[in-house]
Amino acid sequence: MVMQRLFTVKEASEALHVSPSLVYTLARRGRLASVRIAPHVIRIPEIEIQKMIDSAYDHIKVD
């Protein structure tokens, strides 16, 4: 098994160019997979951030 980098909420928000509160909201709603490592601490797997970026580009139309 390959270890994957886990981003903090702040790091994820910077990578996605959104606010940390939106990262929490996306995670809570299940739109962004996260790992709870303590009662009030979550981390976002790098692959999930990449999936979110890829899906954003899928919605862009190129003429």
C-alpha cells in the first residue's frame, strides 16, 4: 500500500482556491472525501483534491 499525503483543511483550501469553511462544508456533505484523525480534526487525501480539480476542468467548455 502506498502512503498518500493528507492535506490540512488550510492546505486543501489553498490548493482548491476556496475558503477553509467551504472545505469543511464539502467534507461534511460528502462532496470531498476526508479522514477524521481526531474529534475536531480532518485531513483531505491528496487524490481527493486532485479529483475535485479534475472535475472542475471537466465542466469547462472549450470552443
